[in-house]
Amino acid sequence: MPATSSTALELPELLALERTIALGGQHLQARTVCTVALPGGTHFPVHAITLGNPSLDVPAVGYFGGVHGLERIGAGVVIAYLHSLVTRLQWDSALHRQLEAVRLVFMPIINPGGMALGTRANPQGVDLMRNAPVEARDPVPFLVGGQRLSARLPWYRGRYGAAMEAENLAVCEVVQAELLSRAFSVSVDCHSGFGVSDRLWFPYAHTRTPIAHLAEMHALKRIFMESHSHHRYIFEPQSLQYLAHGDLWDHLYQQACRQSPERVFLPLTLEMGSWLWVKKNPRQLFSRHGIFNPQIAHRQQRVLRQHQSLLDFLGRAAQGHRLWLPNVEARTYHHAQARHDWYGPK
């Protein structure tokens, strides 16, 4: 277990994470994948935490948060779920049996520098969700889709031809080792700030062309809807909303398909609809953090609670993936239904 960061007190989420790591003790494996420097010499660690069966024969789930420093609630949701698991390990025999059949991987605070500075980007001014080596095939919205004009403008992609930022390289390292090395894996990256509805996005962001595992994604949506009849998520490809350059999950999904086409990797992005919080408390409009995070304590607690069932579902879905992944005949049905539902009757 890594030592507690000397700067953790300056970042409450990091302090909460490191307390949870200490509470988990021997049940968790935690390491610092990289460190991030701020102006003035302060350093923050980027932690990766794993628990469950390390064998590559079992499926895995990845939980990610804190990619954008302003969207602190995303990190909070992932840390809250990890803390719930750690406390349940003290008494929940069913969870112990589940962890014999699945691997859980957590990176709750990918961009601690941006979180400490109160910026969407990392300390170098780079938006980590526009930084991967993926070019959009169709026109993207100005600035929002990613730009290389200046780090002083939002959605900066970084210099052309430069390597990905250290935080993204850390994510790629963990995903490669823990998720893409298995026959089945799924991930969720927790964000906030888009509209008034909670959305579950899946690739692609750089093109409107459907992904190769469209049928599998539709089957995942179906079992979620059947087992969560009162959910409020909109499940859709990100390209239905907007296109963008440099999406990290597009990059990792394409990498997975190139490396092992027979394996299944299903990356999701949870976009919490922060405008609902603003609607209930309009004063949040006058705060940078208020646009992306609930500011009233009871609303924050409600948000931390309400997504736990989704995160728990993904672990169970991964564990039982052989029961719901479509066979050849069912795959044809799911693919056709997904094309109709998400891309129109054509």
C-alpha cells in the first residue's frame, strides 16, 4: 500500500481515497501509477486499486473517475463505491464469493492536478478526453470537439505529434494490463456536466459508424433495463450528441479490437446531468464547481447513492457475462435492433 500523500489534505477526495485504501488492508492491491506535478513543486499520486481474482481467466470491470478536474462528483461516485465494497468485505460472504470470479479495478482520481487547481484540464492545460491519438472522421463542433490552438482555450488536445499526457498513459497501462488481457471486460468512466439527464455513453465519439460490438452493447443495455425497471439513464452512443477528436475510450476500444478481435471490451461513460442540480439551485450558475457538481450536502449524498446500483450491476454483469452475451443467432437480432434504436431505420 502506498504511503499517504503529503498533499492529500489539500485534496479531500485524495484523502478519502487513501483512507479507503488503508481500510481495505490486505484485500486491496494499490499502487501509484504515476505522479503529477503542479506549479510550485507540489506532487499528487495517481492511484490504481485492484481487488478480486487476479487470474486472467476471469472477467474484469474498471471504474474510473476524476478525468476532468472540475467534475469532482465523478471521483466521489467511484470512491464511494470502493468504500462500500471495502466495508462490505468485513461481513458480506456473497461479495467474497463474487470476488473469486471477477477482478475489480479502480482509478478514481485520474487528474488530481486539475482537481487541485479547479480546472477541467490537467496542469499542462490539456483536456485528457481530447488527448488520445484519434482523429474525428467528420466535422466536430468548434473548440468543444478538441483544438490545438492554445492551452489557454478549453478542450486543448496538446501539441501535434506529442505523446499522450502522463495521466492518460497511466490509464492505458492499467487498462492494458487489467482489462484488455481478458476475454471479457467492461468499464465505466464517471463524468458530469451534460444536460439534465444521466446518460450512459459508449464509443464512438470520433465517428457515427457503429462499433464492432454493437450487439453486445445492446444486450448489456437490455439486461440492465430488465433488472432496473425504474432507472433514469439514457443509454446511447456518444456520437448521437456530438463528435470529438482524441477520445481516450475510442482509442482504447480500437486498441482492444486490433489486439484481440475475439475478446470483448465494452467501455461506458457515465455523464451525470448536472443541469438538473443547477435547475434546483440556480445560484450554482455563479460557481465554476457549481455547474458540474451538486453544492447542497443532501443532494451530493443522493447522487453518491443513486449510482451505486449501476456500478454494482456492472460487476455482476461481468461475472455472469457468459449467460447474457449473445450467440450467433441472437447477435444478429441485437445488432439489427441496436441499429434501429440508435442509428435509425436505415
